[in-house]
Amino acid sequence: MGQPTTERMGQPPCRVSSVENVATALTANGLIGGGVAYFGHSGTYIDTTINGRISILGVGNGNGGDTNVTFRNVSQLAAVQTANNGSNILGTTTSILINGCRAGLTIYDSYALYETSIAQMISNNTKRGVYAYKVGLYMSLHNASSATSSNYLGEPNPIPYTLPLYYIPEGPPGNKPGPLSFTPQ
Amino acid sequence: MKRTILVIALFAFGAVDGGVAQCSTGSPSSAREIVQQLWSMATWGDLSSDSGWDKASQSFFTKPNPVPRDKSVAIISNEWGPPSERMLDSDSAEVEVGFRDLGQIDSNLRYIPPKPTDAIKMGKSYHLILVPAYLKMYAADGKTVLQQKPTGCQQWEIQGSLDQPWTTVNTAIRYVLERRNRTQDPKIRQNAEATLSKLLTLH
């Protein structure tokens, strides 16, 4: 399940399992002046009918279409632009960080019919900056700057249920890639 | 007199086509429900039988097609869907169903694993259109259409043809067991045993 968190003091994270949940989490918590961080699945979806690849935020564990944010329903997030009495409910300096695999990887999206990424689509629809990785992420006992592994294979299996636990990008230790930035187009 | 005979014939052959008329009260009437019915048939194993294939192909698709010669069956996760619907305009819709591809079983009951993929999810999309519904009267063989006439209603149909039989892992286990028990070919029985072992590890 995706876990976008509105960074409001005292507010618990919002659990989201569908595009409708994401839209509600962003629009029903008042003005978000800090930032939004999403923790959850993202990456490529394959539509076997057209043998096409689609960039998605896989917010829900289920198999229903609306458990994913895709080109076909990302416009529901445009509700943030007017949710604050007609203006954007994400503050002017607010950005969205997607902690998920390859949300920033540009692919030929077979629903959009052009090259894009779900991070770019979310930025376009929210009119706010989005940060996202173009590589996979994995659970680690170390943070990105002190990581000793390149990917999940370098971590204990199973990963222990202890804290702190970090969700960090794949890449050589000491040279982990940061998130890419996306601005509205 | 003619009218009486026609009514009797309709009852005798019990032959209203399986599509869902949009103006019939109490019937499922959305594009989503058509796809749900198709996938329910697949889950029950109907698409891997000739009669089930014919029924699904003729009931739900704009271009019904005969049972494929290739007897392989695609295996998907026990959990799929639910289908989600997106109306494109008043008489066309797109329906998506998510699932996990778990491989195939070929005609010799060999298990073929799925191709490796970096995708985190997958699914199938259907384009459906509203078409005029017909009342069809079939001959005793259940296939030959003797007569059809418009009902004045519309029904959703999936554009195109049924592509390949598929079913869920649990039903696939039964499928392999039944075919294994029907054959005396030791090689196929051996394939079936290996396939069953594999299928029992999947969900």
C-alpha cells in the first residue's frame, strides 16, 4: 500500500490504496505548506492486450485499475489545484517526493502515447514540483549516504523488523543516485 | 398459427443469446460486468473446454472465433481484478483487469514459466461497444442460428475476438489432474506430475 504523508505536525500518515484515496489525501487535509512524501510501489505496468508499458504509481496491492495512478486517471489529482477555496491546496513551495521504484524513469507510455513518467504526469496535474527516482529502491539497514550495498541482494534476507530501516535507491555504495526533479509542463 | 409455432420453437431451443441487453430490467448492464462474467468463466475453467469457449466467444465478443487449435492454457494468479471501467463516450468503454502472469501449460501438459519482466503489475484492457441486441433462435446443435431479430435493446460487447484460454492456478491444477487421468501416454503423465508440483507452489 502506498503511504503518502502530509507533513503536518501531529497528523498520522495517510494510507492510500487507490487514485481516489490519493486525491482525497491531498485535498482533505487542509493547506499543505511543507511537503508530501509517498512511500509505496511504482514502476512499470504491462498491458498485455496492447503489449505496452505504462508508468504507474502502484498505490494499492489489489489488481483493480484504480489501484494504480496512470495516465488514464492521473487527472483526478488536478483537484488539488482548486481545493483551497479555488487555489492550489499544495503551497507555492510545496513539492512531492515519490519514494518508489522508477517513478521518474521516462518510458514510452502506451496509454499516453508519448514518452513520459508518472512523476512528470503528477507534476503536470498538481502544478507542483515532483522528485522521483529513475532507479529501483530497496529496504536497507543503512541510509543512502552510508549504504554498504548496491541493491537488496546486499542486505540481510529477510530484512530484520528493526528500526531504523531505510528505503534507498539502487546504485553503488557511496554513489547513490538522488531523485530527479520534475516541473509542470 | 405461424406465431404459435414460433413461440413453441423458442421454448424448445431455449435460445436467447448470452449478451447483456441494456434495456432489460434487473440484468447486469455495465461494460464492467461483461468483463467480470468473462473472467468468472475463465476462473471456473470454462475457456479450456470447447463448449465454454464457444459460449464466451459468441456471448461477449463482436467477432466470435472458433476454438483455437493450440491447446495451451495461460495461467494467472488466483486473485485478479476487480475490473475497472472507464467510459470513453456514451456507447464505448474501456475495462481493465489486473492479474499476475504465472506461465502456461502446453498441449502436452508441460509447464512453461512466464517471461522475466521488470513490471510491478500487469493487466489486460478491453474495448467495449454498445451494439444492437438480437434474439437468436438456434437449431438443435446449439450452434446454428436459425433466426435472429432485433430486440430494440442494446448490449455491451468486447471488440474483437477471444485470444487464448486462460484460467487461475487453482483451476489449472484440476485441469492438469483431469487430463493426466485421461491419458495413457507416460511422457504426458510425467509432464503432468512436474507441472502439478510447480503449480502447487503458485498462487
